[in-house]
Amino acid sequence: MAKARAIVKRLKAIKNIRKITRTMELIATARFKKAMDRASQASAYTKKISEIVADIARTAGGDSDEMSHPLLRAPEATKNATLLVITSNRGLAGGYNGGILRGAIRRMKETREAGATLKLEVAGKRGISYMRFQAESAEKTYTNFDDRPGYDEVERIADRYIEEYISGRLDRLDVAYMKFVSASRQTPVVETLLPIGNLATDQAKPARGRVVDYELLPSAQEILKEIVPAAFKARLFKCFLDAAVSEQIARMVAMKGATENADEIIGNLSQKYNRARQSQITSELAEIIGGAAALE
């Protein structure tokens, strides 16, 4: 009887856990759809603004003076680097944070071995806790980014990076995050966002047969003053959006696996309970039959 009671108690606990994991799976699914819509829209915007820069470069005829911008020029040497690590505030997302943090640690090691001064910034409580455990000091931390990062919040960070880069206090900006490729594929990456490089060739290659001629007024230089910072902000914002949708996918997959495992455990425990109960009933019947036989 004691064994059957223990199995019943464990069954009840597993069923309660299953309710939680199933609910979290449904919540992550709902959030994933909304986050994916935002990421898709941002991807389209980032691609289009890069295509415009490519068209302007072609229209300007490749004049280096006309097409110059501080964010496009790489410094002679990388002396001051910043690494922004984007992780989640909550756990129960499988290996989501692990892949990002491993890539971040590798980049930190490479940067320091190259002799550059590294400044670390971390978004997400999981990354903050991990870096603290690794005895790494973060210059700035952010916990306000969740499944719906706001453009205004990201823009304030981007403006600071732009100001530091133009003033010479920052030579390179790396971002470690989970890149959203598709609903079935997300890849932890460490991307260099500053210097931007040649947007005309790196970010958007014109499609075959696509020819767009622009009349640049007042000049290509004036247009670049606005469009290049906007392109950088869009890329940084897309990193946060990719991280948000990838986190929801990771949590959805993890909770789905946990729910399926709970179902399997419940099935196995139910079988054990039935066998224990059957054995108990058989034993009780044998005792009754033995007692009746003794009375005859």
C-alpha cells in the first residue's frame, strides 16, 4: 500500500509540472508569433535602407569624398572595443543563453589577446549573472529588454555608440546574440556592427536587372549624414528583435520537450501504479481466501 501511495503522490506532482510546462509552451508560442512579425518587418526595413545606400553609391559614381562618413571608416588599429551581449531575463529556454555566452567569451578572449581594451555590456539577467560568476565586470547592464524591445530604448544606446565611435573613444562594436534565420533555425553569432564598412557592397547587393537612378539633392554627403546612422540603428534594433524571437522559439521548443517527457513519465508511473495496485489486490484476495480456508 505504501508503494502505491508513493506512486500516486509522484503522479500528482508530475501532472502539476506538466500543466506549468504546457502553459509556458502556449505562452511562448503566442509571443513567438508577435515577435516574428516584428523581426520580419525590421528585416525588410534594414534590407531596404541598405539597398538605398547601395543605389546612392552607384549613382554617386564611387566618389570617395562624396561617399565618406565617419561610421564607414575603419580606424587604423583597434585599441578600444565594446562587446554587447544580448541574453534573456528568464530561463527555461534550453541552450539559448549557453550558445550566446560561449561565443561572447571566445570574442572577449580574442580581443584581449590582440591587445585591445575591452568594455563589456550585457543585456539580460541570465547574461549578467553568468558574467558575474565568471568574474567579468560589465560597464553597463540592461534588464528592460524582453519579448518586445522598444526602438526608442535601442536608439538611445545606438546614439551613445555613434558618439563614442565618431569621437575616437570606440574603435569596434561587437554584438553577441541569437540570430533569427527561420522558425526552424537560429544561430548564435558575434557580429561587428562598427565600423559599418562599405554598406554599398556588404549590406545590399542590387538584384540583377534592378537599376535605380537617384537625383541627389542637396548632395550624397548630406543624405549619408542621415541614412548611415539610421542604417546602423536599424541593424542594432534588429539584433534585439532577433534575440527576442529566438528566445521565444527556444522556450517553446524546450517546454514542448518537457511536456512530452512529462507525458511519458506519467504513462510509465500509471503502469507502475496499476501493477502495484493489482499486486496489492491479489495479496488481499489471497489473505481472504487463506482466512476462509482456515475457518473451515
